[in-house]
Amino acid sequence: MRSFRLHSFRSIASCLVMGTFSIATFNGPSCNFFVLKAMAAQDDSLEGDAGQPDLDAAIDAKLSSQNLEDFDRVLELCKTAIKKGLPKDSKQFAEDLYTGTLVDRAGMVVEAIFDPPSPNEQWPRMRKYALRDLDEAISRDPKLGEAHLMIAKLERLPGGDLQRAKKAVDSALELVANDNLQMAQAHVLRGDLEEDRESRQSDYDKAVELAPRDKDIRRSRGLFHLLGDEFEKAIADLGVAIEEDPKDAGLHEALGMAQLMLEKLDDAEKSFDRAVELEPDSSGPRLQRARVLALRGESPKALADLEKAIQLEPNDAIPLVLRARIHQQAGDTDSAKQDLEQVLEKFPDHPAALELRGLIAADANDYASAIRDFQKLAAQNLDDPLLAGQLGMLYLAAKQPREAIRRFSRAIELDDAQFASRRGRSDALISIGNHEEAIVDLEKALQLKPLDSGVLNNLSWLLSTSPDDALRDGKRAIELATKACEQTEWKEAHIISTLAAGYAETGDFEEAKKYSAKAVEASDVKSEVQKQLQNELTNYEAGKPWREKQEMAESEDSESATIPSDTKKSKPQPKPSSPDPDRKVRRPFDD
């Protein structure tokens, strides 16, 4: 009878241990389990069976367990049964049941950490609790692949041991080789831990190969593609995930983001609509839908979505920043400032809020305030060439060309291909009369953008008008200015006059007068520029080439600084609030 009972234990052990037990388990030979306890109670001759009632109670508790307290009872009963005494095989079963229950209890905690729609503030304590169970479980049985998977998942969280996570994933991959889904989950975890994009791609691809219809596996690769700007691939993966679970609002929101980045606004709006329908009390889909509506110019609808998002998540800065942008674009800078001040009161270093407030200040010619905000941004991102270049633009606008040169130089040091900073530094160098170095920057900028009319114009102007004989080259100046005129369809007066200066430098004053007269005709009658152009024409009529060298003094009071008065030769510069042409398009999840 003892061997019969032990056979029954072995038959159900794996089901009880890992929480997969069900009534179906008893169909067949294992149905003998139901008579086990009665038979054991009738056999007073069995030696070392004192713990059997506790083991039976542990089994009953495991079968009906629904919460952590139930698992606690199973574990306590297993320990009591072992302490009181069990036959050898029964004791092993109790040990296995104890180990499996540790894994199940940890699994319930892991689910509570990762599955809720919003993070549980107690997750660090919960992680510690789960890891304690998992550590004990693998110390008892190192071959528990699922336990290694959970350890990797927990250690990957902020503040975790990433090296241990990687080791746990590697162990899991060896131990769950016969389970495609767990193998796929392990590959996703390893991909999450990789720093090299190619290696991550390989793991995500392997995961999809193993579990092609699993929504979470597809979601993981879809988000990887989304964050890597591979939007078509993201749409494909997220579409499969949605087929598997059409009621997952997060999937519809992610799909909408990918569609938005491809400017498929109709599709994106439908995806966000569905996400809002599924989770009306979630702020995320409303925020993203507001972006679509704002792009369409439907500001009232966008503001309504943002208002609701702010009500749902009053401590979330992103809806307030987006609302500020919409107000700013509509010309309501007061409302924009109010939203930004609300954000910065709670989050003084919020990057998007600082950036927008700085740009609003620059638009108002308040360069001192703009510089302060961008200095804070730069302090957060010391190696960001775009921010260094933007600061250069602000200092140049504030009539501080030497400080601008320092900032532009830092940007170029970080990224030699920064067109805006090359162009900006050349402007600053021109403003202090350093034509030789300005030409070097303009030549480099021309390599980066061969058809940029501003670079063509400024380089031509220096080659025609610099007082330094060694720098002038009239023939090349004509070639460059002609291209600039063609790029601007012969509509820019100051560029046409640059062509005139080129002809004057070569001694062809007839052509110089012709184009100079056209420049005067194309200019605004009431502008200071026309007076300058008229002076040039008078010079050419006298048979004299034009010479020019600026020497801007450094402004000591940026509080009162305004945009420097460029000569009419320099193509009018956008205010520093204009989008940087080198800056990547802001993605809907970058704020």
C-alpha cells in the first residue's frame, strides 16, 4: 500500500508543484489520489507517517489556493509535515510541493508588479519579497527554468542587478528548451538586456519565430521597431498582436503612434479612438489623439482631449506641455506660459517645458531668459550637439558673437556634421571680421548642403567683398551667387546684389550695375536694406568694387539685446525659436 500511495504522489507532483493542477489530472490512474488519505489513516503500521495529515492538508490547500495567504499555509504545512516525519518518497514530494509553491507565490507577486495598468508604488518591496522566494526555490532545485525567467525579469527593473539578470536568462534558455513560449519569453528578456541593437533584433526575431502569435512577444518586437523609427515594421507586429487581443488598449495606442509618425493621421486617429473607447479613464490615448488633432489644426478638439488627460493625470507634465505648445502656436503666449510655469513649479528641470519656455522668450527677443533656460537644458545634456548649437544661436542673437562661437565650436566638436552650427559659427565669425575662418566653416557647410542658398550667398559675398586680397575670388563668387539666385528663383534682393558684387570684383561693372539695379528694384522701398543696395549701385556706377568688414562689439547686457542687424548680404536668419534643421522630428513619446 505504501508504494501505491507513493506512485500516486509522483503522478500528480508536477501539477501541484507549479500550480497547474486541475480536476483533469485525476482522469486515469491518478484518480487513486482521492482515496489516499483514507487509506493512510487506516494503516497504523506505517512508520514515520506522523506528518501525513499535514501533507494531506497542504495538498488540499494547494488545490484551493487563491492568494498569498493560501500559499503561506501550504508552505507552513509542508514544513510541519516534513518535521513530523514522512516516508522517503513522501518526504521528497513534500519537498517538491514546497519548492513549487515558492515559485507560485513569487509568480503571483511578479504578476502584481507587471500586470496592473499603472505601477504599484510598493514594487521595490514586492520585488524583494519575490526574489527571496525565487532564490530559495533555485537553491533547492537549480533546474527551475521558470524561476530563472522571473529572476531575470525582476532584476531588469530599475535598481536591479543587470549582470544577474543576464545570467538568469542564460540559465533559463538552457532549462526551458522544450517550451516554445518560455523560450520566446527568455529571448525577449535577453533582447531587453542587450545594448547592441543588432543583437537585440536577433533575440526579438527568434522570439517571434518561436511564438509568432503571442501578443506580448509581438508587442515587444513592435515597440522595439517603434523606438527604432522602423514604423512600418512596428505596424506589422502590433497588427498581429491586436488580432490576438483586440481589446488591449495599449496595443491600439502603440499602433497609433507608429501611424502618426508615418503621417497616416486618419489611421492614427482611429487607433487612438479605439484605445480611448477601451480605456476611457486612461490619459495616454487622449494625449496622443490630441497630437493628431493639433496637427490637423483642430485645436479646440485637441485642447478638450488634453483637458481630460490633465484631469485624469494631474501630475503628468506632458499634457500641460503639449497644451502650452498649442496655445503658443495659436499666439496665446500668456496661456502657454501659465501651463509651463505650472509644470516647472513641480518639475524645475523638465526638458520639454524648459525648451518651450526658452523658445517663447526668444520669440519675444528676451534672449537673457531664453539663454537661462537653454543653459539648464545643456547642463542636463552636456554632450548634446543640438543644444550646444541652439545656445550658440541665442548668444549670437543676443549680440555676443564670441560666446556664440564658443558654443558653436562645442557643438561641432561633438558632431562635425552639424550644419546649423557650422552656418551659425560662420555668421558669428563674419560679425567680428574673421573672414578667413568664416570661409572655412562655409566651405564645410557647403559640403553638407551644397544647394543651401544662405551658405552659397554668404560664401560668395566674402569672396567678392572681403578687404583681404588673398581671400577674394570673383569668378567663384559669381558661380556661387548664380546658384543662390536660382535656388531662390531670383526673388531675393540681397542675393541678387551678391551676384552684382561678384561681377564688380571681376571688373565687369556693366553686369554689376545690371544686377545691382535689379536688386534695388526687388527690395522693399521703405527698408534700410534698399538704402544699402542703392549705395552699392552708386559704388558700381563709379567703377568701384564693394568692400565690407563687420566688427560687432560684444554686448555686455543681454537683457536688452535684440537680434543683431545683419547686413543685407547675410540671408535673413530665422529666430532661434525656429526648428533646428538638424534636429530629428520629435516623436509622440519623446516628451
